[in-house]
Amino acid sequence: MFFIRFFLPFQPKLTMKTEKEIIEELRGGVASAFDHLYGAYSHKLYYFSLSILKSKEDAAEVVQNTYLKIWEKRKSIDSSHSFKSFLFTVAYHIAIDLLRERLNERKYRENILHLSYNESAGQLNISVKTVENSLNYTMNFIKARLGKDSLVFLLYAAIFL
């Protein structure tokens, strides 16, 4: 028995930090504490956000913005309360704000895209011919500036912007 113990490599005792200790380190600006919390919760936070937003890109954005806010507000985090609850509450509010933003963008785009020349002219108190001339000028300007190889960019912009 002594022989076996003699040849075993030295293994230091692993100390498991409590969440409270990790939060205190985070409050002090220790990046490894931040990394630990990111590793512990980012995956769950992503799927939580995805369940609200139904968009992988938006869910990833919520995770990024949540951890950015956590880092910025790290000194004011209360280590005596559940960090997980705090984290998911922050993420929820960011997700809801992003959802509102996306809905407003969609309403704005639908309002702008479905306006006819007559409707646009009526809202702007200008003639229909002025609307037509302005749109033609704008399209020619864009074509001249972007060139022939910009079709991919235009398709990307039409889909994602």
C-alpha cells in the first residue's frame, strides 16, 4: 500500500468556489470569474432568449448584451441574492426591448414599403411626379455608386436590413 501511494502523482486539493465568492471576484473585476459565469449560464441563457425571440441571431445578441451589461454593472451586483435570477431578469428585459425594436422596425418597413406614389405624395404634400423623379434619381445614384458587382450586397440589405 505504501508503494502505491508513493508513486501516485501529487494532486492538489480542488477548491470549489461558491457562487457568492465568484460574484465577489466579479465585483472586483476578476475576468476569470466573468468567464466562469459565462460558461455556466450562457448556453441556458441563449435557449431562454431563443424561446422568446424565435431568432438565433437575436438570441445570440441578447446573450452578448446581457453579459456586457453584467460586466458594466458588476460592482453593483448583490452577491447575497441569486445571480442566476438576476442574470435571467436582465436577459428577459433585453429580449423584450429587442422584440419591441424588431416589431417597430417591421411596422415602419411595412408602412414605407406599401405606400404607393400617390400615398407618398399625399403624406409629403408634393406632386406624384416629384415622388417619381426623386425615386428615379435615388435609384440611379445607388446604381452608379455601387456598381455592377453589388447585387449580392443589395440582396443582403433587402433581406437583413
